[in-house]
Amino acid sequence: MAGQTVAERPQVTDFSRKRPKLDDLDVSPGKRARLYRLFYEHGPGGGTGLFLPIDQGLEHGPRDFASNPDAANPLYQLELALHGRFSAVVFEPGIARKYIRDYAGKVPLVVKINGKTSIPSDARALSPLTGTVEEAVSLGADAVGYTLYVGSPAQAEDFRQLVSVRRAAERLGMPLIVWAYPRGEAVESKGGRDSLYAVDYAARVAAELGADVVKLNMPVIDQERLGELPKPYNELALSPRDAMAKVCSSAGRTPVLVSGGGRLSDEELVQKAEECMDAGCSGLIFGRNMWQRPMDEALEMSGRLFHTLQRYAQ
């Protein structure tokens, strides 16, 4: 307020927000219909989403299927998505073309239209296009996915590529989910790719560039690296829930999905889900933590997550 000194002004410490509803989003009828199917008709519903990504075969190679060889067959994930009541599966175009037909209409589809292998280093991270929005429409998809590497030396090229995808998605009424991942030496020198600074920045960049939904990693609060973070992040000693709430606040009206990341114990996975949903996230996108299990265990865990998200339905 006018006339107050800095010391007198109230300090904002609550970064929580209301989870965006579909009515909050200024999107075309085509996007609205598809987002409704993903977040209201399928999965836990009520504005929440539970997504099953299977793009790791491209991103990491077959090694991710070693602990559960059955999962190398995409039909395994489709059966898990169907009976585990997921909101959608995420496939690259080639896998979608070969496997989605018998599940079309039963399991919603997100087509990831860019990607890369893990063979080159991430020194100049960029995921080239592997498909088009038009292909996703022909496959019956309800959204397209795009990986954006925020902070990479190839960021300018990445931005231009994303803009071309966004324009096509707008023209065809297709929601755009942006995988916003901090990468590059400049990011690592400022606290690392999973720091609150990096994840928070990535959330805002995705919103600024027109993402309809953003997928993020949960920020890691590393006390030993706080001093590396730019101001004011080097002074924010937040809990995991409050750090995630800060990120959701930066995303604004862009719904946030949180990645499962590396393998966690059952209790750690449920705790992560609860903290993220408490913080204002709109859903979870858990892959390896789901399909690197025998089917009975995967269905049990998907049931726990399904009921967790239902508690947050609007």
C-alpha cells in the first residue's frame, strides 16, 4: 500500500492457488472437448488427471523394460491404462499407429510429437519433431505432447519449433501438453535442473509460450546448494509441498502434471502424489513407477493413486 515502508508491507508466503477448472481456460471448442475427456470423462475426473507415459523406449532405450520384460510390449501398458482407469496413455507416433486401434475410444491417447535418444549428451539438448499434430488427429488423440528444454543452448531453436506446433494445435483444436525440463550448463551452475529456481522458471516459460497443460518434475530442495540459486530462491526455505505450490502459482491458469521420475517406494509415491495435489497440481503422469511392476502390483498402485486424486476432484 502507498506510504508503507518495505518493512511494514505484508510478506506473501502462501503460494497456494485454486486448481484451474476447465471453465477458467480460454480455449477453442475443440480443445475444450478434448480436455473434458481427459480430465472429466476418463480417469479420476473432476478436473484431475492420471496419465501413463510410455515414451521411455525412445528416450532411454529398452533398458527401462529390464525389470519387467512384459512392459516392452505396449499392449501391457494399454491393458494397465484400461483396467487401472488412467486418463490417457502417452505414445510416440509409431507405437500409437501399431497398437492403439483396438483401444481407440476406450483409452484416451496423447501423442508425443518430439523426442530424442539418450545416446548423445545433453550439452545441447533439443528434441526434434517425430510427428505432427495432423498425425495425432488421425490417430484419435486428445492431446499432443512436446518436450521443451528450458535453458539449453538450443533454446532458441526449441522455441521456434514449439511455436510451429502450437500454431498447428490451435488450428486443429488439439490441446498442447508441454514437458518443460530445465537443461544445460547454465541451469546446472544455478542450482541444477531440479532446483526450485529451475522448475519454477520452466513452469512460467511453458505458460508464456502457450502450453495448455505443463508437465514438470517436483522441485528438489537441496540445502547444500541453496547458495547457488539466484535471488530470491536462495532465501526460500520451503517444504516440498510449498515449493510445488510456488511452481503451480507460476504456471497460473496452466494445469500442472507432475512426473513420477525414478523408482520410488509405494509410500513415497503416494506421499508425492498427495503433496503435489495439496499444492494445486491437476494430476500425475507416472510411468516407470507404474509399469515397471507386475500387472497385479501395478493395478493395486494405480487404484491407490486413482482414489487419491478423486479426493481432489472439483
